[in-house]
Amino acid sequence: MLTLENIHTYYDRIHALKGISLTVEQGEIVTLIGSNGAGKTTTLNTISGILTPKEGTVYLEGERIDHLPAHTVTHRGVVQSPEGRKIFARLTVQENLEMGAFNRNDTDGIASDYERVLSLFPRLRERLKQAGGTLSGGEQQMLAMGRAMMARPRILLLDEPSMGLAPILVEQIFQIILEINSQGTTILLVEQNAQAALQVAHRGYVMETGTIRLSGEAKTLLEDPQVVEAYLGF
Amino acid sequence: MRKTFNIGLIAFAILTYLTLIGLPTRLAGATQPVLAVLLALFVYAVLRGPARETGMGLGQLLQHGLLIGLVAGLLLVVEVGFFNSLLGDGVKIQPVFDQIVPLNMAAMLNVRAGTVLNGEVSPIAYAILALYLALAGVAGGLLVHFTRSGAAGSMRGVHIPGTRWFTILLPFALFAFIYYLGLDGVTTFGNDKNIIRLLLVLMATGSGLFALRAAHAGLEQLIIGALLAVVLLCLPFVLNQFQNSVMNIVFIFVMMGLGLNIVVGYAGLLDLGYVAFFAIGAYVYAFVSAPFSSPYISALLTGMGISPQSPLLGYWSAIPLAMLTAAIGGVLLGIPVLRLRGDYLAIVTLGFGEIIRLFMLNLGDLTNGPRGLLQIAQPTLFGVAPAALTTHLDAQGWIFLLAILGSAVVAFVAIRLNDSRLGRAWVAMREDEDVAQATGIHLVQTKLLAFAIGATFAGLAGQLYAARQVNIFPENFSLFVSIDALALIIVGGMGSIPGVVLGALALKGLPEVLRGVDEYRIVTFAVLLIVMMIVRPEGILPSARRRRELHSEDAELPVDEDEQLEGGHA
């Protein structure tokens, strides 16, 4: 469904991605793990069009989408839930969710997705009229994911959904990721919490300083001695 | 009680300030009523919050009001008495306080200046002053009581039937009084009638906004809005030339404020060079309506065999051109600043405003430089000057009428825009550009549209301004116009349309009432702005969203009164 071929992305002269290739198949959860500065978020930003690769191509179902501006990438069903729970802090929860459907015109579809998001995240229903910024960390993460879901993504790019959350909330968030996936949304999940990510994902890629170091079935990676030593910390 | 006493001291300090800047000299016979109204409003402003929080009863409100009024009044009497005894002894206070002259003191006590000079002021005059202010304090308390259940019933505690109607009927009563004052032969307020009447017009228009807010959304609001509109449209025919000329500038600034409100309030792009588009609108209209005053254009036209003496376009046909040119200016400014945010954006736009002004100043051939463009044509009505149709509408009144209509159109467009997809996109972009982009908003397009639409409104306002001024010069378009427009949005309430109107009334209208103490108005406004930002950072009539931003503790409140208000407007 989504294919990256030999992607090189720069921040001015800093060579951030040094030839990334990866694929995500329809219906999969694929996780991208690695330490700080490995280039995980850069990879997501390159896919979603916020960054433009200097070399390489990104295909979405056979069509090239690198060089498209970010808002048109969203039109095509690639929706990112940004890192650090970036929600519209001063808009209400409801307005945040409505913003997610900004590019859609199908009123009925929006209404049904709205209901779906609220049933995925019952906590949000209780806080519809509250300003986004007044939510707790976990709720904000739910809101960010809910907002991304409102665009009815074909592939959802999740950037560090567990960042800064209490363990119990992390578990909840990953449950919801599984649920979203089981309803038919393909997910590319960037995580530092490698253990949790590999437990929900089908496949995984391990990144290190701008390159893909390892890849494979999530289960295999969980047991891979290199991964265990470097990222799982046993 | 101690706190109330302290508030009385603050009131006294304000009254002393007004005395020291010579306000009584200016107001003459109207001094006591005006000071009383000011004090009542002050009491209202300070007691409103506590009354809302603690659910103070009527008795307590009156008590507190009376105490504030008494403290301020008695201290003022002592102060005036002290000055008077000095003046009566022939001591010259002027080198220290240049406004403390017998005329000033006499106005304060409503006696003749000679009485003060001879030291013959009777104790009764002092007693009346103190009584006036004490009563004003009580009136302020009453006002709190009468309005608290007024505004859409949102205040906690007491709900008194009928008080809502007080808020709704107040503007109409004021307008009726204004009409009465304008009748031939009515000599209330004597020489100060014109000023008082202008003050009343400002207050009536402002209270109209509150009446709209107090009305229930739906039919009631529609009817009251329509009635207010009718009354407002009658004003230009009723007011005199001076009052009209003040009111038309107020409404020209409403148009401008609404435009800037889109750029700053909706889209969050801090634009300090907004005057540029105002200037473009004004100059474009000047070029087409008075081509002869521009050496370059008149030479060009002569070369083409067209006489530069007659206007190329009339007022109405020039509107699209002025708006379009301003919009192009907006896009031209927008493109280079696309990537800038916050402070950097403010600095670049500031520069842009100055560049346009310097162009006007130095492109001597085109703009006639500092000598300006002269004899700009007046707007007509189907080719006829309105003065030829009715004797009740003077030139300034005609401009005022056009400014009201222009403001209405601009406000309508602004409301519709706010509710549109584009409005949504602006808000999202203001909140967070990155996330906005991630939800599929085209940032470049959205930003440029904000600049262009904001500029269009300013162009429209500028054109009317050029017609009003007849002659325009580069110095009409200084940085202060931008600052004024920005300040009125901040005072009124960013992002809120009623707020813009209220801000324009307060910032462009009130200074005209206080013309006599003009040199202090910048200081006064600086203080006012600082106090505003501390006490009520969201402005006087904020939009619901803005209030939420600045008072997040109220965030759980479901629908708030302003939301109803704006919904009702739309």
C-alpha cells in the first residue's frame, strides 16, 4: 500500500535519512522503532509531505506522493497524528474533531465517523465542550488520534502515541490502536516504547541514525538479541 | 469595607487626574453630570465582578456604591476647597498644575469663576458636588443590580424580571433623548450640548450592542436588531456636521477594524502595517476621482487626449478597483511573509506600512508628495449629490450613512466568513500551523486569503476616508492608524464583531468628546490599555473562543452568551 524507496531527507545540510526503504501492506500495523534522533519522525514527516525528500520516492498504491504538498497528501488518505499530542489547545474537543474532517464534504460520513471516534474514545464524549488544552495527557493523545481518524484515513501515521503517558494509559492507547486496525485502517506506528509497539505490530523496522538497521516480523524482532539488547533493555 | 474604601480612593485619584488635566474647564456647565456618570460607570465596573461572585444583594450593592461615592466625593470637595482657598488668596498654582485655574474649579462647583476668585464659594456648592458623587456611587450600584440578570440571564444568583428589558430599551431611550436634544429651541446643557450629544450617541450605539446581546436569539433579536438599524440609519439626518464627522470616522474605523480582525483575530497574523491597505484604497480613489492633482496621471491623460479635469470613475464604480488594488497589496505583502510568525511578522508588516507611506511621500510625480491629492470627488446617489435632495443630510452625514452601510456589509461578510470553512481554517492555522497542515489545510492559500480579504476591507474604508477628507496627504496614513486599528480590536475583544464596534466607539469616538484635553489622550489610552490587559485581557465584548483562551478555568461552561450573540447576528 505504502512504499518508500531509498529516501534521503535533509534538514539544510544535515543528512537525516540516508536511504530509507520500507513497505506497509494493506491492513497491517507496521512499527518503526529506534532511539532518539534515529529519524523516525523525519520518516513520517517525509511521508506526509511536511518534508520533501531530496532523493528517493514514496508510493501510495503505486502513485508517487513525495513532492506533493502536505495538505494534498492528507486528501489521499495519509493522515498523521503528530508527535507530542499536538492538538488545537484552545478549540473545544468537538471543534478539534471537526477540524479533522476539514477536507471532507460527506456530511453523513462525517457524522458516522464522529460517532465511531467517540465510541473508540468514550472519554472524549464526556469532554466535548471542553477546551483541548485542559485535557489530561492521555486524553489529549486520544483527541489527537481521534482527530486523525476523522479524516477517514486509509493509512494512519501515529507518532509516539505513548509519549509521556502513565503505563496504564499506554496499555489503553495500544488497545485502541489494535481496535482501529481491526476496523480496517492500516497503521504506521512510530514508537520509542519498542516492547509495546512490537507486541501490537505485525512487522517492524528498527532505525538507527537515518538508516534501517533491521526489519522483520514483530515477533522475530522481539526475540532478536540485538534488538533486545539495544532497545528492550533486558 | 476597607476594600471598598480603597476603591473610593482610586475613584478619587481618577477624579483628581481628570481635574488636573482640566476636564472641568472643557465641560463647563456639564461637569457635574459628566463626572457623576463617569463615577457611576466606574462603580459599576468594579462592583460587577464581586456582585457576580458573591451574589451580593441590592442593599449591599447600594451600600458599597454609596461608600465609594462618599469617599471620592468628600475627598474631592476637600481638594477643591484647598485649591480654592489658595486661588482665593491669590496664590498662583499654575506653574505647578497648569490647569488649576478658577475657571476649572468653578466648573467643578457649578458656580461662576468670579465667585472662586473672590473666595465667596458657598458651602452649599461644595455639598452639592459631594452629593452628586455620592448619588453617582449609588447609581453605579443600582446599575450593577439592574444589569446582572440582563445579559442572557447568565449571571448566577438573582434573576429579576424586567431588568433584561432595561438593557434592551436603554439605547432607544438614549436615542430618543438625542433626538430631543437636537430639536430647535432645546437649550439643555447650553453651550456643551453638542459635546454631550456626541457622548450620548457613542453611549447609545454602544448600549445597542448590549441590547442585542440581552435579546433572546431568534425573532426577538431580529426585531431589536432591525429597530436599532433603523435608528442608527436615522442618526446622520439628526446630528450636526461636527457630530457626523466624528461618527463617520468611528464607522470608517469599524470597517477597518473588521478587516484587521480577520487578519489578527481570526487568522492570528499580527499585522502592524495595516494602514498600507487603507492608504492604497484612499489613493486609488483619489487617482481616479481627481486625476488632475497627480502630475503624472494628468500628463498621461492629456497625452491620450482625455481631460484630466473630470473624474475617471465615480465613487461607486471605483469601489471594485479600490478593493482589488488593496487585495493585490495584501497578497504582495503576504507572499514574502508566508514563513514568518509572531514578532518577525509584526516587524516586517510594520516596515511594509512605512514603505507604502514613504512611497506616497516620495513618488512626487504620481502622488504629488507631501502636497497631497486634492479635491477628491464626493460620493453621489445615482449621480445626484444628496445635499441637493434633502437639507437634513450634510456632507459629513452622508459619509456617515455610507460608513454605516459599509460597516454593515463588511460585518455581514466577516460573520459569514467566520462560520465558513475558510474561517475554520484560519482558526486552526492560528492555533498551530503544523497541525493545521496535517489536517489538510492549504497554509499558503489560507494565509494569503486572510491578508487579501483583510486588505480589501481596509481598501474600502480608505476609499471612503479619501472622500471624507476631500484632500489626502501621506501623513494621514502614519503608523498610528495601524496602532489605532489594532488597539480598538484589543479593547473591544479580539475576534469579536460587536467588540470591534465598541472598540471603535471608545477609541475613535471618546477622544473627540475630550478634544479639550487632547494632549493627555495618548497617556490616558496607554493607561487604559494596560489596565484592560490586566483586568480583562479578552476585551470588553470578546468572542466566546477568545474568552476560553484567556480564562481556561471557565472552559467547562457550555454555550456562552456571546456565542448566542454571534449566532444571532448570522
